[in-house]
Amino acid sequence: MKRILFSALFASLCTVNVMAAPVNINTADAQTISASLSGIGPKKAEVIVKYREEKGSFKTAEELVNVPGIGEKTVQKNIKDILISDAETPAVKQDKK
């Protein structure tokens, strides 16, 4: 019985990030960014906000790699949940051909 309860609790906790809403990294506060993006804790989220305040708005989600402590793998893992504007679609850089 304990194993079933533990499994149910674990499964419900694992779905929190999966169900998190996309986040606008140009307007969200650190707490919202941290809650919405996988691998981004409160301290990294604060660095994102500070970077944005000093350098200006992000034009693409991929620009997050310029933030100290944020790597390409983290950005790619969260790409579908990163918004640049109020649109409900992720901010993915378009290839020009």
C-alpha cells in the first residue's frame, strides 16, 4: 500500500513541470521563470532577469545561452515553453533561406 501511495505522489510531482505554462522571459519575474522552466532554479532565474534588465529584451529564446549559467541544453530542453512576446507560440529563431 505504501508503495502505491509513494508511486502516486511521485507521479503527481513529476508532472508539475510538464504542465507548466509557457513563460515570457521578457516580462516574467524570477519566481515565474523558475517555476516554468526545467533546470532553472531561483538563482538562475534571477540572473536571467538581471541580464534582461541590463542588456534589454531577448529577441529569440536561443539568446538565453548568453546568460551566465544557462547552457544550450537547458535552452533546448525548454524551447517550447519559452515565449518572447505575449503570443502563445514559443519563440524559436527562424532560419532565413
